[in-house]
Amino acid sequence: MTATLTLVSHHLCPYVQRAAIALSEKGVAFERVYIDLANKPDWFLKTSPLGKVPLLSVPQNDGDAILFESAVICEYLEETQPGSKLHPADPLTRARHRGWMEFGSSILSELWVYETTQDTETLERKRDALKAKFATIEAELGDGPYFVGAAFSLVDAVFAPIFRYFDVFDKISDRGIFDGLPRVRAWRQALSARPSVKAAVTEDYAERLMAFLRRHDAALLRTGNVVA
């Protein structure tokens, strides 16, 4: 019997979600351990070189091996686990996919400021930056439903957590970030319906994200009618 992998997680982390989605798509059994990043336990600080999640604990004969960084974890799963291939076989296409995964990480950097800033002018600048980035990927998308058509890939695993933010943000105020981007909108809808994407977070994700915004006194909350 193969020992179970353990994914060290945080409830809101989009990078954790990438790894959880990849594990689910591969059909790999795994356990999850959630930590509070504002009060990191000693065992986590000793095992996470960067002090970040996710971590993947891989059982070995002489103890667990710890993998850190979501991209590394996803690549490891692709190389070692059976199930659906999440990277293209062609080296050039695979390299391009890795580039778009990094592009997704750049969107997350913009999103961090967008959701935490208390300044409305900064919020508007980040809104424009996000819209421009999604317009860039609109030009790359085909007929869908996923990034490369019918096959789900690691690029999809990267973007699904990004779109999940907007499921909450749009309830506060629809800022028009996806206006005029029909392929991105369709992609977002297809990803939200994917079982692995749904299972990547706990049922109280939206409530946790709203609480996070309130703790940061986010300017985003002042653009809508949500009671803080």
C-alpha cells in the first residue's frame, strides 16, 4: 500500500489550490493539514525553507521528504504520478505552458495589492492592470473549454484559483474586469464547474476571504454594498 502524501495548506492560498487541483486531477490520495500563516507552528518553520505554503510531504523509507513551492510540487506530480497528463508532450509547447503559468503568478501579484490596498486610487490602477493582463490571455485562448481546448492542464490549475477570487469580488462590486473578454469569461465558467477546482477549497472559502478583506480594511469593500 502506498503511503499517503500530505499537503500543508492555508485556507485562502491560491498556490495551495494549484497543488490540490493537480493532486485531484492525477487521482492521488492525499491528506491536508491547515496552518495559520499569522501564527506559524514551530514544526512548519523548521520544514518550510521559505516559511510559505504549500508544502508536500512525501513519505520515504527514512522519513518524509518535503517539497516546497507550488510549481515544483506540480512538476513532481506530473513526473511521478499516473493519471491524466497535465503538461503537453511537445517540449516547445510545454515550455510555453510554463510561461503562461508564470503569467498567472504575475496576475496573483497584482491581485494581492488589489485585495489588500486601502487606497482607492491604487485599487483603480490595479483594476486596470488586471484587465490588461486578462486581455492579453484573451488573445491566447482558443475555443475552450480549457486553455488548450478539451484537455485540462497545469495552466488551468494556475488560473482556476485566480478566477475564484472574483466569485467573491463580483458580489461586492462588478468592476468590469472581464468586460469584452468572452473567451476568458467562458474559461472562467468552465473551470469553476470542474470537480477538482471545487474541491480545492473548504466550503467556507468565501466567508474566510470576506473576513480577510475586512481585517485589511480593503478599499475593495468600499466599492460595493457589502456590510463590513
